[in-house]
Amino acid sequence: IYVDTRGTTSAFVNTDLELLVAIAGPSAVAIKNAQYVRSLEQSYSDTLIVLANAVEARDHYTVGHTWRVTNFSMEIARELGWADEKIKEVQMGGVLHDVGKIAVPDAVLQKPGKLTDNEFAKVRKHPEEGGGILIASKQVSALVLDVCLHHHEKVDGSGYPHRLQGEQISLFAKMGAVCDVYDAITSDRPYKSGWDPAESIRKMTVWCNGHF
């Protein structure tokens, strides 16, 4: 704390000093606490990103999917005019939307060909597995948990895991679903070539009208 005066000598007395000392102590503690909280938040974010990277590393057929979905979602949120704090939640939702895949067996996750019905049933469990991982943390917001649980739901009730319909599905989860599908159809896989982005958007416009 710095105090000054112009053109006056001995302007400050002992009571002024006592007041400044009284202010300085709590102020220093508050600043230190704020720095500590910021450090904890950063450590928490870093831990979640490491977890997401671990999932990415296991599924080498979809490397980059997590980050592309995250970037698509953030761009949509910006286009919708969402506040920065909300966009941060969108970012974390994108990063963590597939975290439940960490519970899917490697033989299924890394299979180059078409999945059997039994194998696909195991993959379909990843939203609930992810929700189970995230709900244990008080730092994960309801929106982040929502996109993890419901990014495979469809308004006609044919999605999973809870077969939600219409307005039961939040805008946040719908946005995650659209970004997830767009990246899936435009990316190359061992069993298919990615679609042209412009053509994908045209087809998705028709698809979204029926599903979202």
C-alpha cells in the first residue's frame, strides 16, 4: 500500500499508520488466498485435460476428436453470444464429453472394423461411465456433467443412455451432439473416408431438423 501527499509535510499521523497496517494484513491474506484458489483451479483443469488426453491416447482411430469437438462447441457458443464464463464450461464439456471411454475395453475401442451388437453395447455405456467419473467431483458443473451424459440423446427418444425426448435434452447437450456427429462424419476412419465438410453441413441440416 502506497500513500502520498503533495505540498504538505507531516500530513500523516500515527493513527493513519495504524489504519494502513490494519488494512494491509487482511489485504495480503485475501490476495494470497485468491492466488491459491487460482492455482487450485488451474491444477484441476490440468488434471482433467490429462485425463482427456489419456482417453485420446487409447483410441488412435479418433485422435484429435476431443479437441475438435471442443473447438466446434466453443465457436458455436461464441456465435450464440454466450458469456466467457459459460464458454469456459462449454470448453470443459467438450474436453470431457467422452471421458467415459476410459472404461471401454481396448479390444472394442481400437477395433478397426464394424462393431458387433455386443461390442456396440459396451461403447454405448460410455456416457454413464463418464457421468459416474465426473459426478464424484464437486468442481464439475451441472452443464459439463450434462453434455457428458447426454451428447448421444436425440429428440425423438432414439438416443442413449436415457432415451430423453424433445426439451428434456438441454441446448448444451444438443450442441455437443451436433459437434460430435459433425466430427465423426468428416473424419477418416479405417472403415470409411470422411465426408466433405460443406456436404456434411448440408446433410446435417436435414438430419438435425429431424433429430434436434
